[in-house]
Amino acid sequence: MWHGHKLLGSRGASVVINDQFGDDKSLVAVAEAIKKTGGKAIINTDSILDGGKIVETAVQSFGGLHILINAAGSAAQSKSFEHLDDAEWSAETELHIKGNFLTTNAAWKHFRNQSFGRIINVSSLVGLHGSSGQVVSAAATHSQVGYSYTLAKEGLKKNILVNVVIPITTPGSAAPNFDQSASVVAFLVHEKNKKESGTCFQISDKQVARLRWQRSGGLLLHADDTMTPAVLLKNWKQVTNFDKPDYASGPRDFLDLQKKGAQLPPNESTDPISFKGRVVLITGAGSGLGRAYALHFASLGASVMVNDIADPSAVLEEIRDLGGKAASVIGSAEDGKRNVDATIRAFGRIDVVVNNAGILRDKAFHNMSDTLWDPVLSVHLGGTYKNIRAAWPHFVKQGYGRVVNTTSVTGIYGQFGQANYAAAKSAIIGLTRALALEGAKHNILVNVIAPNAGTNMTKTILSDEVSKLFQPAHVAPIVSALASHVTAPSISGGVFEAGSGWFGNTRWEVLKGQSKEVKSLDEAANLISSLTDSSKSYPTTIEANIALFNQQDGAPKLNSGDVILANIRTAQSTASKASKFVYTQRDLVLYALSVGSKHTELPLVFEGHKDFTPLPVLDSSLSSRRSALQDG
């Protein structure tokens, strides 16, 4: 539960405390704490999937709604991807992504009518960097980034400001000071905040940082038949070269890149990369980018499974005319098991999954409906998950696999009228990063690209003349480069933008402020406005990000080895007082279920059983530092 409700109440706010899963006593205690500060509070236990009811509670109880903080979320349970089932995936993504949409959409009409609204969407470090065993949480929480950036663009003219907050708990804080984070959030949702919107903040009890996307200068090649995956990998250092980066809020000028690339000489030949003996499944391969990928992989010797909801016979004929091998499976990208099973039947194995299928259902957010939201999330995010999930056991068994997912500049930077598309495409980034960490030990590489090309999906936004210039074939080499057997193991979990023969890498940069106590709105405003200078910090893991927040102002930057050794020394020197934990019966049951106890093990999961008892490992699991635990 967010800790700023008390501060908002003390400033005169009327607060609806919503928690479907909260303990009644805890909710009452929060409400009473707010009332003691002079604020007003009411408890609501509706599911966020009934977001309209939550918003209506605020309107009926207090006469209106001005601020929405979407912080709902269950505790992330660690489970390996190969043991994750579809029901768990659907339930969690529905709750966190769809639930946020339903609540925000219900509030949006009130915000528009009064020309005022402030929204905070909560993401996580798991979403930002990925975490092995937390695929669902990574996808769900990263979805909030592109989604929030889109809402910020749509809400601006109606004075609706939207930001993302990532809470960070730093080790060594026995009694965290929540005044810091509460004051910053309080400013972001206050009427004093006139322009800060579409920003992602990391907030701990000690530090505040602003995040921004940094895009590499990238590699520009002459876009013709000499532009091969081998040429791309040979020059890969240029793809990831950030010596001359830009800090964009949208795509590169691909028309300019196309013109400059055409003036370059043909690319120097190099030893070709062969996909002979490899099997590639491509979704949405009946036209556009998918078709280009299918022809490209076939030309490199791969056996290609062409999946499309429409009959892709024409693509199969093209491949066979070129002497390639191909088969098709007609159906939705959402039917991942069927697609993978068909691939195995046709070719006996599967080595590469390219998730390309997609649809658009664009609409301004105040007109967005379930019928527009659900199909986009289902095809893009659901289809991506299901095809990888079906292929994953095969990858693990053979100790080899390559996955290339598809995001978009909308998923990275947001785009007016595409909240559904942004949420799905941003979630795919989080999913990719979590799977990259989990797949590393099995030689499974997972990356995500944001392609720029003229396709059926872009007909509504690009002229025919421009569309013809942005050829899908000019994106294909990065897909095969990321999917090859010679791709370096370090090239995994990356976000790449591509089009017109240009290939670049996109990453997060952290702009960290000075450590100083912040309690007032003015102090918070000054701190936020000071977060403009680059600190040259680009953490790619949760551990590195937390270490960055632990680093004292003026201290030299630590490399990864120093961070590890420093953390070990800190842990060894830490002496803590005895800690007392008090567990309710509900805590014991939920813990037992979370680590795999079955419903038939009644002494562990049913508090009414005569032999009801806690798991003996519960105590040790709750202490991350050396301490003496007392029975409670």
C-alpha cells in the first residue's frame, strides 16, 4: 500500500482507500490515520476490474474526483516461465493492465469535464530490468510506461497530467523515511504542478531520479541486397554506440535516413550466416513485415512456418519458387500451442520464434472501450506470450532458442490515440527482459525490436508514396541477426529500433538528484526541476539500479564487481536488533500456497484443521539480513 495517503489527508484531501485484498483492520487503521490528520477517508474493497465502481464511490462520497493513484498489485510470486500456466498469466495481466485501464477510463471523463486531473501509475524495477521467474510482473508493470506516456500526450490540453513512479526500497533502511517519496508524489498530483507530465520517476526514501530513453546514434547501411545479417553483426558495435545519442519522444526521421542511406556505397561482403537446419516460426507472416521476414529467412536456408489469420499460400509459393522450405498454419497468433505444434509436425523442431502479428484499434482514450482494448492486448501481448510459452520447453530441452519480439515507438514513447497499443507494446518490453534473464542459462536469447516500415497497419498514418519508401525488407536483417546461432550471448534483453537500413539501440538513462530531505511541495518542485543533467548512469539490472541509489553524492562510480563486494561487506558488517514478526492465520495459508502447497494439504492451507501449522521455513524467508528472529 502506498504511504502518501496520510500526507494527502493532512493537506485536506478526501481519500478513497481501495484494496480488494486488504485486511479489514489494516484498512480501518489507514482511514483513521488520515482522519487524525484532518482529512477525510472512506474504504472501498471493489476489484479494480470494477474500476467504475471505485470512481463512483469517490464521486458519490465526496462530490468529485481529481487525483488517481494506480498502485494496486499483488505481491509478485516467483515462478519459472516453463511452469507458468495460461490461467495465471491471464489473471495477473487482466488484473494489472486491464484493471488500470478500467479505473483510469472511468476517471478520465470526470477529469476532462472539469479540465483537471492528476494520475500516478506505479511501475517497478522488475518491469524496468526484468527478473528471472517474474515474467508476468515484468510485463504488467512495464506496460504502465508506454501507456502513461500516451495518456500524458492525450491529457495535456485538458490539464490532465500523468506520470509513472517506480518505488525503490534500498537495503539498510530499517525505518524508511516515506516523507520523501510522499512529498514528491504529492507535488506531482497537486495543482501547483503545471507541466510535469509523461515522466518516469524512481523514488526511494533517500533519492529521487528521473528516467529518460536514450537512443544510440546507430548504424546506417545502404539498404539493398548487400545489407545482410552478417554485415550487421560485423558492425554491431555501431548499433550500440552511444557516443552521439539522442533523447527522443518519437521515431527517427526515417525519410532523412532513407535518403542518406541511398547515397552510401553497397555494403562490403563478409562470410554469410546460414540458417540451414534451423526452423523459424513467424506470426502474421502473410503480408507486410512478416512476409518480408519469411522470405528473408528462407533465403538464408531456414525452414519457415508461416502463421497468419488469412491464407498465406501466396507467401509459401514465393518461398518455394526461391527453392526454400515452408509450411503454413492458418489461425490467430493467440493460438501459440497450435502454431508451435504445427511447426514441430512439419519440420521436427523449432529454433526461432518471431512474434510479429498485430492489429490496431486506435481511438482517443475517452472513447476507448473494452471492445477496442481487449483485442489489441490479446493479439499483441497474449499472442507473444503464448507462442513463446509453447516453444519454451523445446528450447530448454535442446539448449538453444532465439526469440525476436515486436514493440513499437508507441510502446517506447507513447502516441496519441493508441493507449491500448501502447500498453501492449510496452508490456512486451518488460516480458522480453524477464525472459532474457531466464533464458540465459539455456542458451535462449530474447530481444525486442521497434520496426519502421510501410505495411497494412500503417496505411492510415502514412501516404502511399512514403509507405513505399519504408520497405519491410529493410528491417529484416536485424531480425535474422538477433536470431542467428552466431549472435553473442550478451545480445539479449535489448530494445532495438530499425528501418530504412538504420539500426539503433534504446536504453534507460537515470538522472539522479542530490540526496536531500524533501518535505514541502516547493522543495519537491525544486528537486524535480533540478533533475536535468545526465549522471551517466545506465543500469541494466535491478541490483545495479539499487546500488546506484545507495551510492553517496560525490562518491566515485562503482563498477559491477565493486558493487558486489561492497554489498557483501555491508551485509557482513550489519548488526541488527532482534525482529519480531507476528503472523496471522491468513499469512500462513497464503505463504504455504505461494510456495506450492496443494489444496489437499489441509494442515498447511486450512486454518480449521486440527493439525494446522506453519511451514518451518517461513521464519528464515522473511529476513534478508542477519538478525535474531523471535517467535511471534
